[in-house]
Amino acid sequence: MIEVTGLSKVFGTFTAVRELSFAVKPGEVLGLVGPNGAGKTTTLRTIAGIIPPTTGHVSLAGHDLRAAPTDAKRALAFFTDEPRLFDYLTVRQHLNFVARLYAVPDHEAIARPLLEELEIADRLDSLPAELSRGMKQKLAIACGLLHSPRVLMFDEPLTGLDPLGIRRMKDSILKRARAGAAIILSSHLLHLLEEVCSHVLILKRGEKIADGTVAEIRARFGNGDANANLEDVFIRATGGSE
Amino acid sequence: MMSHSVAGALLYVRLATIRGWFASRLRRLKQPKYAIGAVIGVVYIYSFFIRNFVQDRGQRPWTPPPAEAMAFAPDIAAAALLVVIALNWILPRSRAGLTFSEAEISFLFPAPIKRSTLIHYRLLSTLLTLVLTALFMTLVSGGWAVSGASAWLRAAGWWVVLGTISLHFTATSFVVTRLLDRGVTSLARGAAGLAVLAVAIGVPLVWTLIALPAPTQQDLAGLPNVARYFETALNSGPLPWLLAIPKLLIAPMFAADARAFVLALGPALLVLAAHYAWVLFSAVSFEEASIARAEKRATKLAAFRAGNLRATALKKLRDPFKLRDTGRPELAFLWKNLVAMGRLFTPRSALIAAGIIVAACTWLAIADLRGGKAFVAVAATVSLPILLFFGPMFARQDLRSDLKNADILKTYPLDGATIVFGEMLAPIAVLSVMTWLALLAVALTGATTPTQLPVLVKVLGPLAIAVAVPFLCALQLVIHNGIALVFPAWVASVSNHGEHGLDVLGQRLLFFAGQIVLLALGLLPAALGAAITFFVVNSLAGPIAAAPLAWLVVLSVLGVEVWGGVRFLGERFARFDLSSELRP
């Protein structure tokens, strides 16, 4: 569902991502972890088609991102850490706008249960400025899920959410994965990844250090401790420093 | 007074801030966009202000203006100052709040510093900042200086006036806060202010008008006579008493030489000092309003930096039209940007405006009000080039205001050209409709005005222009959006309304010139094509066939240019990464 082959991204003389290859199948949740500046966000932005890769290929839902970008993006929803919303559109107007871009017929019928699930159904006529940060995040999620994407990518999805919101977000991610979506999740919150992810990919200075199922990663970096938590594993894998 | 350590810390903050500001300005000159801008800005300021000023001083001996004007100008200035002060008392004003930055509030408000020290700090900071304003005012007013004193003395005069006005405004806000705390509403205060003014100014004014003989024809013959009469009026009845303090204040600004300046400065400084003391001893709570003001300022600045001029006044806006779930995606951008533009820009508003224009022009024609008709015709004709050539600079609800959302736009399943064209549709539509309305007024007033032109030309002329209007708007918007996409870092600094300085001024001038050149280059092929077509067809089949064909060539060339421009910008947008573009 998500196939990344030989992906590199260079800014001037700085290589942000180097020869990265991995795949995420339907139903899998891949946790993207790494120290600050490891290239996680650049990787996600490149896979989402926001910035072009310097080399390599990305395929989303069977569509090559370079050859058929609109088909690939039609299957995708990308959730940034900071919700990007239009200042002057209300919640309802945001959904109307996105529905037209993705040609979602009868979007109101789809949006209603989504908004109720995200608990912002009573804020239909609110502008982003009138919403808390968590609610803005929920609106961005509602907009992203409106077209039932098969590929989902989250960059620090829990930022700004309250404990109940965090619980619901985890449930929501797992629900989408069970429904067959391929999901990439980038976060520093390792306990989140431990709870939600089926696979983990560790990046450091733009390069892949390791990837595999959570159990495989634990076995490789757990120093023989099958119950080692992901935090210890991460610190060992990345050498304990940034 | 403040302790030495506190005073030292506050002075340090102020000086370090100023030093940091200058250092950052100098440092950024390493970037070509600022260095080039600075050179152009310096050349511009020198050419338009300093050169004349220097030449006036160096080459031409200063010739004093007529004595009448010398007597007249200070009186006018004093009267204007009085009006400003009076308005300040009447107009609604919020609670007292001294202007602190958010950082100053975070560090200074919880610090062990007396309130009076904070007030001293704020007032002295303001007076220090006004030195730059005074220098600027001296520079731009150099051309109409009415005194022979040096520029530095005039700058000092400006500083005294500006400083006192600033202190007076602060003191007024303190008095208002006292009144609000006692339950006096803004409305009641305004009414009371008006009543006091009616007594304090109105009565003496009426008294003066009664005492003063009406102007004769001789009084109104020529500027010197008018000036003399006005001077008599300002010195009649009780007006001299009312203007006494404003006159003291502005006297240094109008001093004829250094000696007169020194003599005038003492009383003016006394007025300034009295205001300072007034503010200092008006013990009211200013902290809450200062915090609110700082937050508002920070929000506004952040909004400006993000390219959003309306962030402080966002309102829920109605849909301009019903956006269906399926159809051309470009229309979704048109819909979104029309929502952003506000309630005025809907098809319904355009129809209402057209109805009003038709009704007004019909009424003017039926009533045969030639003056009114001429006025409408002239106003509409003048507005045409303004809308066509300046409109695209100001109607920025396109990629220019949405670049900050580039990340999210690029995740949509649309190619770059669709996004670029969709984003441009709202300004094209709004400017076209506004121009069409102006054309409608021109056509309606022209059609009923007897001229040499045949009726066919009177009707077809505006119609032909109306067809070309969207193409012309689109071409300019391609240029404006193209500059934003090709030079995002330049546009970011130029569009940032919080940015000032010679370098930014130079960048703005350079951009303006670039836009004009690009527009001329864009129009040239259309004009050449049309001219050649007209020349050839006219010689073969006459002007009736040549004119429409030439017009079609214009539209075709403009259409191809817009199409090519949008494709190019679409490609550019697909490769665009704002974060790396803005990387220093």
C-alpha cells in the first residue's frame, strides 16, 4: 500500500534523508521514530508529495507519486503536527471545501458521524480562531478522513489533545488500520507507538538504522530482554544521543 | 524615583533592544535581497528628500517665506493641534493601557519594580522612539519648511510637539479610566466632552464670529489678504487664550533662528514636563489594558507575518454561492477565497450594485442632470485604469495569501496548474465585476450624452473592453502570483506589514518596477499582434472587419499567455517547498 524505494532528499549540501526503503501493507501501522533532526518530517512530507524527492520512488495505493500524483494523493490523508486550517472558513465550510476537492458525494452524511466521533459536531459554525488547539486538530482530522483514505500519515498526532482525545485518537488509528488502511505514525511518544504500531522504523541522521515488527526491534536492541520497553530500545538503537 | 539598579537594568534592556535591532538590520544586508533593497532605498530617499534638502542648504541661500505666511502658519498649526486634542477627548477610548511588549510584560510586571518606575520606563521609551519619528517628519517636511532654523532645531521642535501629544493621549486614557471606574460610560463621556467643548470652544468661537466683521471681497483677494484676515480672526475675542498653550508648544518648530528657538524651547518644555507629571501622578490601573494591548499587538503582528491582514477582525461569513460536492475543483478555490473576501463580494451584491448604477444613470438622464452625469462619467472612467492596473496589487486573496498553506494545498489530489488557476479565480472575478460595473456606468452615461461617436461604438466599445477585462486581470495576477512563487523569500519580507527600513522600502520599489516591466512585456505581443492584424485586414477589407479581428488577436494572445503562465506556475508550485525557500 505504501512503498518507498531508495528515497533521498537533499537540501543544498545537507542530506536530510538518505536511501530510505520500506513498505507498509494494508492493516499495518508503522511507527517512524528517531532523534530530533533525524529526517522523520522530511520523509513524511516527501511521501505526501509536499516536497519532491531528490531520488527514489514512492507509491501510494498502487499509484506512483511522480507519474500519477493526483491518483496517489486521492488515496492519502496527511495530518501535520500543527493543524493547518483556513482562518476564514468555519468547520462546516472546511468540510464543504474539502468534499469538493475530493469529489465526495453527499459529504454531509459522511461528515456527521465523523464530527460526532471527534466531538466537534456542535462547533459547525465556528471559525478556527474560536477553536482550541485540540479542536483544530480534530477538524483537520475530520477533513482528512472525509474521503475515506487508504493511506494515512500522522506527524505527532497527539500534540494538543486532552487525555480523552488521546485515547480516542489511538482507537481511531487502530480502527482505520483494522479497516485496511496503511498508516505511518511519527512521534516522540514511544508509549503511543508501543500501543498502536505493528512495525517500527528507526531513523538517525536521515538513514534507516532498523525496521521490523515491534517484537523484532525489541529482540535486536533489547539486549536479550524480551520485555524491554521501546524507550530503552530506542536509546540503545540511536546510541543514546542525538 | 527608580533605584539605580532598576534604572540601569531598564536602560540596559532599552539600549540592548535598539542595538539588537540595528545589528539584525545590518546582518541581514548580507543577503542579496536586502542588500539590493537597501541600495535602492537609500538612492530613493536621497533623490527625493535629502538631495533637495542639501542643495537648498548648500547652494541656494535660504529665502524667508512671506511675512504673512510666517504669521499664518503657526496659528494654523496651533488651531490644528487644538482640534486633535479636542477630538481625543470626544472620541471613544478604551481603558488606560501603556504600550508594553509581551516580553516586557513577562519580565517587568512580575519583577520587584514600582509601578511609577514602570511608567517612567514606558514614557521615556516612547519619548526616545519619537526622536526617530521627529527626524523622519523633519526630513519629509523639509520641502515646506517655513523657518530658517537648522534641520536639527526643527527636529527638536517636532519632538517636543509629538512627545506632548503622546503624553496628552496617555493622560486622557488615564482620565477616561477613572471615569469608567466611576461608572461613566463612553457615550456619556463623549456627550459630556462635546458639551464641555461647546462651552470651551464653541462659545468663544461664536463670540469671535460676532466680534469679527464678515470678510469683504478685498479680504478674500489673494493669499496674503486671506492670511491677514485669518490671522485677525485667530487673534480676535477669546481665541488667543484658547490657542495660547498650543502656540507655546509649536513655537520651537517655527523659530526663525537658533536664538528664537532657545527662547521658545523653555516654555514648550514646561508644557511637556507638565504633561509628564500629569501622567505620572494619575494613579490608575493600567496593567490589564496593557496586557490586552500587547496580546492584540502580538496577534496582529503574527497575522501580518503570516500574510493575513484580517486576523484581528475575522467574522463568520456566508457562502458566496452553494458549492456542490462534485464539479471543477477550481470553483472550490473561487468559493473559498470569496468567503475570505467578505460579504460584499457575492453575485447578489454585484447584481444589486448593477441595479443601483442603472437606476442612478437612468434618473440622471431623465432628470437631465448634466453635472451629475458628468461626475458619474468622470468618476467611473477614472476608476477603470485604477481597478485594472492597481486592483491586482491589492486583491491578494490568491496564492499570495495562501502560500502559508502550501503544505496542505499540495496534499490535495490536484495538479499544480489547477491549484494556481483556482486560487487566482476570486481576484479575477471580483476585479472583473468591479470593472464591469464601472464600464456600465461609463456606457450608460456616455450613451445618453451627445457626442460625435456613433451609438454602435458607444455600446460595442465598452462591451469589447468588458470581454478583455478578465484576461487583463488574469495576466497581471499571473505576474503577481508568479513573483510570489519564484521569489517567495522576497515576497515574504515585502508583504510583511510589520517590516520597515530602507532595505524593505527598496525591495518594495524594485518589486513595483518589476511588475510594471513584466506587465509591459506581457502586453507587448498582444499590442503588436493586434496592430499588424489591423493594418493588414484594414488594407484588405476595411476597418469594420479589421477592428474585431484585431481585438480577437488581443484576446487570443492574452489567453495563451495566461494559459502558459498558469502551466508554468503550476509546475513551479509542484516543486515548491516554502520551508526550504525561506531558509536563510
